[in-house]
Amino acid sequence: MSFWRVIIIFLCTFVCLFGKATASISSIYHVKKGDTLWNISSSLNLDFKDLLDVNPQLENPDIIFPGDEINIPRKKENKSRFIGKTQSIIFEYANEKRIKAGLTPLILDDELSKAAVLKAEDMRKNEYVAHNSPTYGNPTVMLEALHIPFQTVKENIGAGQKSEQEVFHAWMNSIIQRENLLDKEATHIGIGYAEGGLHGHYWTTFIIKR
């Protein structure tokens, strides 16, 4: 095999691998004091190997320093009944804002998303937009009845917004709902959506500390 043929094969392989890795990156995480690659993957609910795969620049994954930039891989398709495209989009929006604010990313929780879907469907069915549900009561009562463990719970709701981007923008423009999403003690998030009814679109997000 000629020298130039070897070089061409090497370059093609490099471009393919680099392009694949770049396409798999969703955001950048800036390492804070005390971080390890393992706890970053855990806090973001990521597969550790997936995190390693998009960070080939790390000579030793056990050694990272504050200020280092870590590539965050895109979430693989989640086959959960309650976590789909809508949940994944809002989840990425929320963690992008949290990372920019220097906060720990949230974990997208299936059971919490199930509760959020139930609340969104309840608002559609009973034609209301409020934190207190005629069916489930307030968020604290609802999560306790569903046996979902939490220390604190905050809820963002919306109605009428036609897209994930639109409802997230509305939440970020609300002082209270923005503070809920950027709560420094929050650990998990559940996201729900229901289509139809009086307002056409209903949104619910539970943000908890566990």
C-alpha cells in the first residue's frame, strides 16, 4: 500500500469519526471545583461511555480541572412512555440555561414526567390553568399521592403556547417560573404536555429537590 493511500485512508477515517462526534454533541459543560467526569454523567443522566466518546481530547478522564470544557452528548432516543421529543427538548433548554448560570444540571425523571403529563391532561379536561387541581390538589399533595419522593417541589404551567420554544420562553420571562427552573437546590425535573381542549396546548413542569 502506497504512502499517500495510507494518508488518505487515515484522513477519511479521522474526518468520519470527528464528524460523528461533533454531530453527537448537544452542549458544552464547564467544569466546576469538585466535578468528576463520573458525577457529571450521573447528574445529567448520561451513559458514562457516551460522555467519554464525545470527549476524545481528554488524555486522562480521571483528571479534569475547573474551567475545562466537556462536550455533552445528545440524548439517545428514550423509549419511555412519558419521556418523548417534547420532554427532551424542554429538558435540554432547561439544562442549557442552568449550565450557563453555573448550576448543576437537572435529571429528567420518568415518574415525575408521568405526574406532569397527568396534570397537563387534567388542565385540558377540566379547562383550567392553575397550580391547584380539582382532581389532584396542589403539587405537594399530588406527588405524595403518587408516591414520588421529594423534599421540595415547584411547578411551572402554561396554556396556549404552540411549541416547546414558545412555552420555555414564556417561563424564562416570568420571574417566578424562571427562578423555579434555575433553583440551585433542584435535582430532578418532570415535563408534561397535552394537546387539545379550550387552549389547544397545555404544559406542566415539576422541578423537585430529592
